[in-house]
Amino acid sequence: MDELRVNLADRGYPIVIGPGLIRQEALLKRGLGSGIAAVVTSDRIAPLYLKTVTDTLARGGAQVLEIVVPDGEQAKNWETLNLVYDALLANRCDRKTTIVALGGGVIGDLAGFAAATYQRGVPFIQVPTTLLALVDSSVGGKTAINHPLGKNMIGAFYQPQLVLADTDTLSTLPDREYRSGLGEVVKYGFIYDYAFLEWLEANMDALLARDPAALTHAIRRSCEIKAGIVAQDERETGIRAWLNLGHTFGHAIETGLGYGEWLHGEAVAAGMVAAAELSRLQGNLSVADVARVRRLIKRAGLPTVSPDLGQARYFDLMRIDKKAEGGAIRYVLLKRLGEAYVAPVPDAQVAPALAAAVSN
């Protein structure tokens, strides 16, 4: 078992990483209030882990409410959120209720937003069950649902009490979803830690084989980087925007194709290639650097070519991006491999990067 901390003064919290954690009642109790423990999960995850988590909570003395909602990105909407509210209200859950988000990024975002808004805020715990959620979405307090016009456009910054990252849950993760999580892992090397990027290049085969030692290191280092960035910039007014490398393009892909057609990590991976191309055109990266980005993403089994939505459609969708200001699209770019920055770029300069992204 390994433990990190997100240092946010009185709102700080631990990230506990290791195998078998969802069976340890003492760990789960660390994040619980004195009321009901409402476990929110999806109909795909429930048969795998819901009974284990509810049994652990019950052994710790908690009164447990199970809330099972539809699975998938396409279900991260008002209708599903209302199912959570309905269950909380029907069971007279009060402000001492703790919401336990059991699942991947969709469940974490949805349940976290329910926690942020139910009775103006109740405690919640993140129990991620996908690699993407373990290394990214469970840490940092971003919660949201999707809107038909844009991904994650309705939400709140709301920190959990605890992140319980049980690595055993990755054993049931399908290969496609596992590779999707690797998209967020390699991002940390590109934006922040060149040494980690080199480690990823040397150890990608071990990660694809789910080697326990390699996987543990990748998860820990990813969480360390994200926790450190969030501690510096909780509400994304500065360096935290670096974590969105590839996301401006990637969210456009997810929205344009329809939620769930591409997984989030797949869209972000293709988006990072587009961002690397744009960084080259801005005079930062070399052709060899872009090839290196593309090569690592391809080795992770992720797409390096973006779908051709049409440039007008891309720009329409990217103008809804949360980093946009005054109608200008701001992109996360690479100053060099291992260091990112954020800047507005005129459409005329982005167009060649988009053309390269959809054709190479």
C-alpha cells in the first residue's frame, strides 16, 4: 500500500494506492461521515465490485444505499444525475451522507457532481476502477456531466475526502479501456516530466503486459504529478490547464462523433498528436519530436490519426472549450517534450495542424 496526499489545506486528502483496498473497512471509514454511505456505480461495474464494497462498508458499521445507473459516456447527463438525486431523496439522505463513487471516470464525474450539489454539498469518496480514473479523473476534484453541445460543460470543482485506488480492480478492465488509460499516463511525461517520458518509452511493453511493478510505478508517478499540480492550481487558472494537453481536440472528437464512440483516452491520444503538430508549427517541437509523440502513443495501442469531422466542425466544437476566452480558442502546447504552456492560436495557424492530424 502506498499513500500520497493532495495538499489543499483543510480540503486536502489522501490517495491510497495498492491491491485489495476495497476489502479494508478501516480505509473506507477514513472518508465516511456519520450518515448513510450511498454507493453510486454503473450497471457494468455493479456485478464486479458492488457487493465487495457494500460488505466492507457494512463491516465498518455503515448503513449502505446502493445506486446503480446506466454505464457509459453517453449516460453522463441530466437524466442519469436525476436518478442519483431520486434515490438520495427517496431514502431521506441528509447532509451527513457520504457518496461513494465506484467506477471509472464517468461514475466519478457524475457521482462527484451529485455530491457537490445535493443539499449544497455532501462528502464523497472516489473508488476508481479503471486506469484512466486511477491516474487522472479521480484526483483533483473536477466533477461534471456532459451537454449535447460540449463535454463536461456543467460541473463543479469539489474535492473528495479520499481516493482509494485498488489496483486489483484493473484485472477485470478490458484491453481497450486499459489502453485508454495509458493515454492519460503518457500525457504526464509530455507535459511535465521528461524523465518519466523516457521511462515510459523504455517500459511501454511491460505496461501493456500489465506488469505489476511497472504499473505501480506508472500509477504512483502519474498521481504524484497530478496531486502536485492540483495543489498549486486547484481551479485551473494557471498550470493545471497543462493537464488538458490534447483535450481541446479530443473533446471535439468525442462530441463530434457522439459520446461513447471513442473512449476518452483514445480521443485525447489523437488530440495530443494534433497538439504536437501545432506545437511544431509554432516553432517549438522538431519533426523528430512529433514523431516521438506519435510513436509512443501508437505503441500504447492508441489512435494517432484524428477522425475527419471537417475543419469548420472542429472549430465550432473547440470554441466551446472551457479554456476559450472571448471566443478565442486557447490550446495546451508543448514548449519542449516535458514542458507545456497555454496560448491562443489563430484558426489560420491551427488549420494546417488539423489537416496533418486527420491525414497522417
